[in-house]
Amino acid sequence: MSTHPALSIVAPVYNEEGNIEELHRRVSAVMDRSGETWELIMVNDGSVDRSPEKMRAIAEEDARVRVLNFARNFGHQNAVTAGMDYARGEAVVLIDADLQDPPEVILDLVAKWRKGFHVVYAVRAERKGESWFKKLTAKVFYRMIYRIAEIDIPLDTGDFRLMDRQVVNALKTMREHNRFIRGMTSWVGFRQTGVEYVRHERHSGETKYPLRKMLRFALDAITGFSYFPLQVAIYASLILGLIAVLAVPVVAFLRLSGSTLQFEGQATTLVVVLLMSSFQLFFFFIMGQYVARIYDEVRQRPLYIVSEVWGQGTADDSDESAG
Ligand code: UDP
Ligand code: MG
């Protein structure tokens, strides 16, 4: 397949052995119905189950399927990035491999693209089969990032989206290491729109995003798109300064008037000192978050390492360099 397909479907895969065949089956059915030419790129992000074998078997049989096999787990956002780097389509669709994003929605995305939109993101009108905790944290997170980010990131959208070649090429120039792709897609601009869909339950398996990864991802989003946390320190500083200034006459008055309500005792001092240290360490932490990310950028490591590419038509015109 050396001619370029109209659409590249990109799916990141981390231990999804129970979903691979169904993903391939449903994507094929939908795309064949669309009348568009297409390819499916599955990125194996260091799975330790039977996902790699399953993907490889499909790629060897179906010439429209290619598999990028990572040298280890580099994370969801890097897997998606690799898929975009290798995609040859006139548009790229990012979709989760667990079938929470129904492949059938791709048809709606394509329809809007054909009407002239460069980015069509899928908005979660409803989320099925996810814990109340996940739903609540996601809801709070999307609203917070919407408020503090310097760009408008649409509410309740994940990475499930279609992007025109122009947008993909723009994203390919953005090699930042702590990636929040949905924010980066908003950042590039172009004509963007959304379509609503119902997010389903996982077809098989468990979420690959434990709380630890979710927090890390949230911090990437915040630090990548906002300086607000760095600026909070000035408000804390002003408020505490004001309290200190007001405290002087109050304490003096209490002393002079012989009031029994006096600030004596080491306990009070101890509590105040601990509270202040806590504030200061908190702002150290925030600064540390930005500094660590600066360090990530300075080292200029690749975003991922591909150890093998499986499937036909792999070694012709795509950009084979590691990220
Ligand atoms: N994923 C990945 N690398 C990881 C974690 C997840 O490629 O380190 C993939 C995963 O296989 C799935 C997608 O990213 O296709 C979304 O992950 P998941 O469904 O676990 O996230 P959730 O939908 O629970 O937020
Ligand atoms: Mg999922």
C-alpha cells in the first residue's frame, strides 16, 4: 500500500489482549462502510500480555494494518504521538483500543471533516461503566483546566478525535516531552468542532490509568498550559503580609490594655511556623514541577523508541525516525 490512504486510525495499546481482535473487526467494518481508503496503526506501548502477538498476526494478514512495537512502555500520549508520526493518511483519527470510544462514531467525525473542519473532537455526552470517582475527578479536572489554561480546551473531550493532515503536521513540530495532546490540538488553532457521543464501558480488561498516572497527567496538562500555579504564591504572600501588618497593632493593644487574651505560649508559635513551612514547601513543590519539566526538555531525549514495525508496506515513505 504505497498510495496514501484518506484516513489513518491510530490506537495506542497497553495490555489490551481481549480487545485487539474486536477493535480490528469493528474498525474494518465501519471504515469499509465509509467508502474511504484507510489504514489502522496500532502502537504497542510495551504490553506484557498477548497483545503483541495478536496485533502482529493481524498486521501480517491485513495489509491495511501496521503495528509499531515500542521498546518499552512510554505512556499513552507518546504512543499516540508515534502513531501520528507514522500515519500517512490525509486525516488521522485517534481512538482508544479498549472500545470505550465506539468506532462507529468515526463516521460522524469524517462527515464533519469532509465539510471543511480541521479538527473534529468527540465530546462525551455520557460515560458508561466508569466509577463515580473517575467521573467526578474527570469533571472537576476538565473544568479546572478550562479556567486556568491560556487556551480554550473543550470540556469533556478525550483524545478521541479526527485531525486533518495540516493539523497533524503542525503537531509533529511540537516535540514537548510532557504531552497533553488534547491541549496541544487546541493550541494549534484551525477550524475545530465537536460531535457528541456516548462513551461506553471497556470491552475487556481494566483501566490502564491508575490514580498515580492520572495525577501525573493532570500535572502535565496544568504545567503545560498555565502559569497560574506559579502566580498563586504572590496572593499567598500578600495575604500573609497583610495579616502580619495588622497583627502588630492588635497584639500591642492587647498587651497595653492588660487583656488576658494574649498570644503567649510556644504552641501558638509552633503551629504558625509549621503552617508557614507547609505553605513554603508547597510552593517549592510547584516550582519543582516546572523545573523538572524544563529538565526533561533540555535533555532532548526521543519521545519513544520503536523496536519493530510489523505489517506490509512498512518501510517505504513514512518517517521512520524515532520521535
Ligand atoms: N494506554 C497506553 N499506554 C499506557 C496506558 C494506556 O497505550 O501506558 C492505552 C490503553 O491501552 C488504551 C488507551 O491508552 O487504549 C486509554 O487507556 P485506558 O482505557 O486505560 O484509560 P481510561 O479510558 O480508563 O481513561
Ligand atoms: Mg479506556
